[in-house]
Amino acid sequence: MGACGRMGELVCQAVEEDAEFEICGRFDIDNIEDLDTEAPSADLVIDFSKPASLPHVAAFVRRTGAALVSGTTGFTAEELATFDELGKTTRVVWASNYSLGVAVLVRAVREAAAAVSGWDTEIVETHHNKKADAPSGTAKTLLQAVDPDGEYTVVSGREGFVGERPEKEIGLVALRGGTVAGTHEVHFFGEDEELCFTHRATSRKIFVAGAVACAHKLLAAEVGRHTFEELMLD
């Protein structure tokens, strides 16, 4: 799914070069409805499309039992719940980012947040000027790692006489420009010290390699909804 997009084209190329996979169908916005009626059965669906494609992808997975690797971002909480439902009958993974380095980053940030609880935290993400959604799905994943219980107020910027920074506040800022593949920074500010975690992607190829490697892992996994971090690091 999303075969005509920038990520989709790279994924198709990587899958074609993988001796263990064979592509049996390519779909995008121009032929999405064909997925409902004409698509052959498959063992696996890789989806890097748009949120609007989810009903068609979910219907295909329910009908065929195919495993699903989804890297589509911009979903609502209700749409994300679809992956929990699909995970009851097949193998599913959704991730906002398929970089192995980002998986390590998320785990490190989760542990750091617990270790320096009470420090001020800010998240900054930077992407190319054609990215449609903001903040990025990866930034939201990092926010979840820092604040799993949703106890903090999230602000996207500050302007004017805002006063002293509240304790329970996290700044999440999105920058857009040029051809940046993706940079994510998590800053922890303590008394007289700062801890900063940074991941920079210089090419989309890292996400493609991670998605294909994850697909192999998923096909060997048990039925259920899995995480990229779990499949690749545990």
C-alpha cells in the first residue's frame, strides 16, 4: 500500500531485491478500491500510505488473514485502535518509525525519563518541507515514552508573556524545511545540567531496511499486535 509514494517506491524496490519475498500486488490512491475486490491473497501487507486507506487495508487483512506492517502516520486514537482489533486474529505491527536507531532512542528516553523524573522536558522534531502531518508520529511516540500516563500538558510553542514554566508541561515543536529525512531531539533540563538525546536520519533507506527486517520478524511471530521495538530489540 502506498506504492507510488516516496517510501512506497523504496519499499517495493527493497522487497523485489529480497529473495524471500515476492510482490503480488501494488496499490495506491488511484486503485485503492481494487484492494476490496481484485487483490489476490497475500501473506503480508506493507502499508506506507495515508490514513484514508486504513478501512481498505483492514478489510483485506480481515478477509485474508495477512500479517500487516504499517508505517502510515497521522492516525487518530480511534484509527490506531483498529490495529488492536486486527491483532486478535493475525500478526500486526504499527510503528511511526522503522529505524533501528529510533527504537533504541525510544527505549533510552523511556529509561531516562524515569531516572530524571521532575526535570523539564522538551521534544523537537525536524522534517522536510513536504511532510503532511505535524508533529511527527515519532515525536508522539517519544512523548508517550516520556509521559506514558498523559499527566503533562503539551504545548506546541510559546509566545508573549507566558510566565514561569509550569512543572507539568512538555514543549513539542515541529520544524519543517528543505529535504531533512528526520531529526528528533529530546531534551531533559535539570538544575545546572542538560541531557539531550538526538537521532538524525540522513536517508529514508534506514526506514525501508527496518520495515523489511521487521516484516521477516513479524511473519515468525505469534498472532497479536506487536511493536517494532519488541520485534527488533527483544
